[in-house]
Amino acid sequence: MPPANVTSTTLKRIHREIADLKKEDLGTITLGPSGDDLFHWTATIPGPEGSVYEGGVFQVDINLGHDYPFSAPRMAFKTRIYHMNINERGSICIDILKHNWSPALSLFKVILSLSSLLTDPNPKDPLVPSIATEYVRNRVQHDRTARRWTELYARPPSSSAVASNPASSKGKAPAASSAAPTPQPRSAASSRPASTRPTPSRTATPTETITIEDSDDERPAVARTAPAGGNHRAKRKRGAGGDGAVDIDLSTEDGASARPARRQRVGPSGPSEVIVIED
């Protein structure tokens, strides 16, 4: 919205500056009216290389009076900056915007002066005395704080994204050094730990059998325990509590001739052993 009582001289001057900007080499500086309002301009000033504000982009708001260029434009930083000549509200302390203003100056020349102010601040005419004192007495601390503010408030979003992700600046992500091995499923047999507990054998316990057939002279001793008449066979069996069971057969047969006694031993392994005793 243009101010009231605007003269034709003011409008002609503004249009001429717009035409001159198209001929100027602005570099990375931007400057122009904000939309269709010829009395409201915006500018962006990149941080000068080698300064503590390098890498930042600072926005400046510009308002022109109804009697421009006979009165100085009102400028203010919209981006926060740690500077002795610019306060927290963005007000600027520079002589060409005060008593040293001249109608011969243009908006572009003022923006160039603000860019120079970022490189060479003026501690003799500070707007923030505490920053000027730190600049003179502790330059290292001043520069460290100014750089931190630039990172926090003036870094463009695109630059911040590239700085936080260096791989994106080259358009590709770093390739993995090696492919991750694919885990192989373990079989049921391999997943179970081998048991060291001995498994009891299901084989039959070997037995040791001793068979003794008595001669005629020994039959009366056997007859004491056997019933009269007929064949007699006595068996005694020892359980498998020891190394093996032992079976003893004492057999007598009436009217039969004496047969040699046989003794058979069956071991846990190997062939059987037969011992024959003839009475």
C-alpha cells in the first residue's frame, strides 16, 4: 500500500531504480519490490567469504517513505545476527541511513554498504556495546559466537541438509563395503547340543550258563533234593546284579549213561567258550 501524498518524483525514482537493477550484476545478492508494493522491498545478503558470517543468508526488510529519495529508507534485518551494529530487533546503526544519507545513493548501494558492514564492523559506533567490548577484548570468543549464530539462524535449509548429510551432496549414498551375510536356518539336529550322557544299552545282559551233569556216584546227593522217580533237573539262577547272570543246571536221568559235564561261558563280546568236564 503506497503512502499518502506520493509525488511523481518519488514514483519516477523507484521505477528508475528497478530498471537499473536489471542492468547491475548483483551476484548472490537479491533486491526488489515485495510483490506489487513499490514501497516495500526485500533483500538477501549472503555472508561475505572469510567473515564469521560466511555460509549464512540474511534477509533485510526495506520500507520507502512518501518523499523518497529525499529521506533515507528504513531498513531492518529480519534474520538474527550477532553483530555490534545490529541489535536483536534488526535495527541497523550505519551513518548512510542517518545523517549521511544522500538522494544520490540508491538502494543497491545501501545493500552493498551493509554487506561491507558484515566484514568490517564499527566498534566506535556500536548499537550493542557488549558485543563491541567482546570484539575488542576477546576476539576469539566473539568470532565463535558469531559463527554459532550464523549456523543457528542464517543457514539456508538446503545448505543445512547437505551439511548434515555429506553423502547427499554427491547425489549418491556411500555403498556398503560388503553385503551382509544372509543368516542360514539351523536344522533341528544342529540346534540341539550333543548330549554327553551315556545312553543305557537296550541289549540283553549277557548270561553265563554252567551246566553240570552228575555221574552215577553223585546221584544220591542230588536225590536228596529231588523227588523220587523220573528225571530231575535243578536250576539255580543268579540275577544280573553283577557283570552277567549265571545259570547252573544240575540234571540227572535214570537209566542213562553218564554224560560228560558241559560248562559254557558266554562273554559280553567275542565267541562263546565251552568247557567239558568228564567224570
